[in-house]
Amino acid sequence: METVVFNTRGTCARTITFERDEDNRIHNIRFEGGCNGNLKAISKLCEGMTGEEISAKLLGNLCGTKGTSCADQLAKAVTQRA
């Protein structure tokens, strides 16, 4: 498994950490900062999904007038490759 640490931009959460397996399935998603309860829920709902599945559901989800959100940042993180 590959461990990924993604530095967010424009959100209350500062980083997103997760593991990606050989089938591009995402596991153990953790947000540092942000709305604790909501982000725990997003992490549970996305557990075991592929990066593409997460991106299809969450990309473009906005938080107020920020132009992004923690969910949107997760979508970007899981489709990014090193």
C-alpha cells in the first residue's frame, strides 16, 4: 500500500492522509483539521472506493464561497499521482 499525504488548499482541513492499494482503492482516510464529524463521515463513506469513484461523487462540491471544500480536496487528492 502507498501512503499519500495531501496538503489542502482553501479549506479548514490542512492535510488529508490515506492509503492507496494496488487496485487504486482508498483506505484509512484521515483529515487534519476541519469539521471533525463531517470529515469522519466522508472517510467512512469513501472507505474502499476507487479514486475514480470518490472523484466522480465529490469533485466540485463547494463549501460556501471558498471555491472548494474538504470533499473537493479529497477528490483531487485521490486522483493525483506522484
